[in-house]
Amino acid sequence: MVNDDAANLYPADVVTPPPRLRVGVIGSGRVGAVLGAALRRTGHHIVGCSARTDLSRVRAEALLPGTPILPAEQVADECDLLLLAVPDDRLAQVVAELVGHVRPGQIVMHVSGHHGLEVLAPFAGALPIAAHPVMTFTGTSLDLDRLEDCPFGVTAPDPVRPIAEALVVEMGGDPVWVEEGARTTYHAALAHGANHLVTLVAQTLDLLAAAGVQDPSRLARPLLTAALDNALREGDTALTGPVARGDVATVRAHLTDLVDADSGTREAYLVLARVTLDRALASGMLTASAAEPISALLVDAEAGLGGRS
């Protein structure tokens, strides 16, 4: 039965709402509890969730109040849609543990970015979906608003695509189709961009603090925000700075000053300077003659780095 809230989301004279499902959530971490709450607010019934830690239980109680916390096998037994929200490296093990508890025709959706449909193959006859939300989660109700128009990297068999798309849209998301064989590349791209961006920003803030800046984030925010926006709109043509300009003396001074920097900052600077140089050359922003002095400098610096004990 569709509840009043769900009926309001789907006016009768516009569209008939899809069937409401009994949903089971395996893994009440930052992602699972939030997506379960997103499905529940559109009228689906959360019949149970699993929680391995005290923190997961707290999240489940906060985001899915009244939902029974059950063994994973029981959750799988009692639902129409099984949502697997466990870490990438645990997913195959969890699937193996639930074989025999997933029936033909049951929808099984995991939220891993790395995995596609192959990991769900042991569930013979089930309807498999990989739906990875492209967002960082806090595991709180704040994430529900962030799901609005959030892209989901989705992989599903052709007959199951309408179901996958409907579920993602109901959660507020925007399905983006990813081929099965491209899942690892897709996930590597997102991890490289988002996770390594955090490392890069943290190193930037550390260096500014070391330079005596009282509020490093206040100084860095406008520049980094503009750089990200420009890169997203313009790609390599947004490159700027001493490497892209061929300012070898400035790069040499940076490398000298960064010798005593903490947390591998000089190493990261070297690697990114080399990649930036290559991309500036390939895009035509820098000529080969202008790039050669910086290339030689980076080779020498990399050789010295390799000689460290």
C-alpha cells in the first residue's frame, strides 16, 4: 500500500507510482542507513537492517527509527529489495554468506563503485543492480538533501534498467550508466579526483600554516574553488602556474624550500609537476623548448629523491 507521503510525490493525474517494496539493508554505515532512509521517505518499507558495530546501530536508530536490527541472513530472507552497503573489499564475502537467502526475482542492489554485476553472480535468478552514489557521506540526515540530483554510477542488465533507474530517481539521484567492464576505471577516476584532492588540499593547508598564515583555509578557499571550477569547465586549458608557464627558477625555488616539508609534500609536488608538464605540452600550452629546462630540473630532483635512505 502506498502511504500518503508517497502518494503526494506521485499525483494520480500525472503518473502511477511504482510498487512499494519491502527493503532490507545490509550495512548501516554512512551510506546504507542514508539510502535506506531515502527509500523509506518515498514509501518503501524497511523490514530490517544489519549493523556490525555500535556506531552502525546508532546510525540505524537515528535514520531508520523503528527498523529491526537483524542478522544479515534474516534481512535477506524478508525483503523484496536487498541493499548491500558494505565496503568494496567485503562485498564478495557478504554475497557468499547470503547465498541461499536470496531468491529468484529478488532485487539485489549494491552501492560499490569498484564492483559491477559479476560480484552478484552467485545469486542465481536475482535481479542485480550496481548503483554507486557519487558523493561523500557523513552518515547523517544532512546527506538526504545532498542526494538531490546526485549522480549514481549504475550498471544493470538491460531488462533490469528500468527498475534501477526508478530506484535511483526515487532516492533523488540521477542515474549515469556505466558499462560492466568500465567499473574499475570509473571508480579509479573518482577516487583519484576526490580522495587525492583531499590529500592535496590538506598538504596545501599544512604549507600555508608553516608559512605563518593564521587561517590557511580562508586564504586557500577562493583560489582552490576557482581552480576546480575552471578545470571542470575547461580541462587542460585551465592550467596555470609556474610549471605550465615554464618558470624554471620558480619551480627550482619551490623544490629547494620543500626539502623539509612533512608528509611527502615534496614527493607529491614532484609527481604532479611532472604530470602537469606533460599535459601542458600535450595540450600545446607549453612548447618543447620551454618545457625542457623544467623537465631536466624534475629529473634531477627525482634522482635525488630516489637516493634518499
